[in-house]
Amino acid sequence: MPVPPARRRRGPRKRGGPGPFSPGWLLLLVWPLVAQAPPKPAPQTVGSEICQACHEDIYKAFQQTSHALVEKDRRHGWQGKACESCHGPGSAHAESGSAADIRNFAKLAPAEADRICLTCHLNQPTQVGRIHGGHARGQVACVSCHSIHKPRAETVTSAKAALINKNCAGCHLSSWAEFQKPHRHRLPEGAMSCVDCHNPHGSLLPRSLQTVSANEPGCLKCHGDKRGPFPFEHAAVRVEGCTACHQPHGSANPRMLTRHEVRFLCLECHSNLPVVAAGPGGVPPAFHDLRSPRFRNCTTCHIKIHGSYVDRAFLR
């Protein structure tokens, strides 16, 4: 006679199981109520007067900046709401007083902060290469250099070269150290500023140089006599530019040259090498005896070294 299978013993029901009072059943009962809860209303604009009630000092300083035009000009669409044009709608922040309910540029990612600034400034000529510029690639936001709330006289956007140079030197320490050399552009004296040669907002060209043509950097804005075009061009100037021979920030050599003697600089191209290796630089004639002092300064005879209108050898 076959033995019937043993019956499975049922132990006590575990807590949290699928019983009628388990958390799983309670969740199923409460979930429809949660799903039908009304969504939280989106923040609304409240106007700059509400912001002024708590931020009186910032509001008064802002009225002396160039951005105060947004507060008064109807064409921008933010009349009376200039604060919220950058910081976003402020109704939630006005009710709670919490910093988490308002846009704070100090806590934003650089790319996000730039996107807000470029909402208005994208189509300006100075911002043509902002996205491709070195500051954008280095995650340097607009607010790292510009203080929107300070009066114009206290910001680097003013015409005071000393303030601009101080701001740039805060990050570019090695470049500022070059201006302490004996032969330099007069930036430490405040006679010019970094933005006279560089576009800090970015450029489509290397190192954000301001240019007047394809291969001519911003040097020619001051050194116009070197502009050309010349019938007889110096290949180094045309191909490499001014930095082929000069150190633009400063040098220990006269005329900010890269070498302490002119002959050594010229012989980097005009040396006794095969024609293929020498490239556009020709070999000096045999009578150029460099042992004689009269031939050690090439520019004594070749005075139009940047380019000539009449002489292929740059003699005049």
C-alpha cells in the first residue's frame, strides 16, 4: 500500500507578507490618492520691488550699472523685472526666503551661467568666439570676471587699464611675470591693458588675439607702419607673425627679441643649410664675415626687415 505524501507544515505568517494589512496592500490603497495630488505651481515673476525689500544694497548698486537698462527699457521685455531676467522667477523665493528657491550664479556650473549671459550677449561682436574661446574651454564663467551688481566704476568693464590688468593677472600669473622684464609693453604702468591685444570673450583664432586680417595680430593696431601689404614681404612675418622674432609680453632682450643679438635671431633661418632645409630663408653672401662687428647687426643694412616697397633685400 503506497504511503501518502507528508503534508507541508504551515508556519506562522511572516510580517510584511501579502496579507490584507501588509505594507504592499496599503501602498496600493494610497497610491491613487498620491497620483491625483495637484502639481506644485511653477514660480512666477514678482518684480524688482519685491527683491529690493530684502536686497536694498544690491538693488541700489545695480541701478548704477549698465544692466539697469533692462529695468527701464520695454524692448527687452523685462521692464520692472531686471533681477528675475537673470535669477529666474522669484515668487517661490519671496515666500520661503530660502536660497534654494532662486538661481544663484555662484552655485551654477560655468556652462549654465554662460548660457544665461549669452541669452542677451550672444549676437554681440565681442562674443563671436565665446563658446570656442579658451575661457569657455577652461570652465571660466562670465561671472568669474564680471560682477553684475557692482557699479561700472568698480568693475573690469571700465576703461581703467589697471583694474583690467589686475583681474587678468589673478589667473595668468606667468604672463604677468613676463611684464616685469626690462623690455616690455607698459602694462604695469597702466598705459595699456590686456584687452588691447586679447579678446577675453573668445575668438575664432588662437589665444583669442584680436586681428585685423587673417595673419596679422592686434600688434598692428599700434604698430601701423608694419601693416603692409608690401611688394617684398618678409616670409617670417607673413607666415609666423610678430611672435616669430618678438616676445609680446616682455623680454630680457632689447626690442623684446627672442635672442639677445640680432644676428643669432636672423641665422635661425638664414644659415648655411641646404636649400630644402633653409626654406624661404636664403644664405647670406660670402662677404658677411660674422667675425667682424660690422656684420653682427643685420638690421644696420636691412632696415626694412618687416617688409619693403622697393627692395627685395629690405635695404630700403
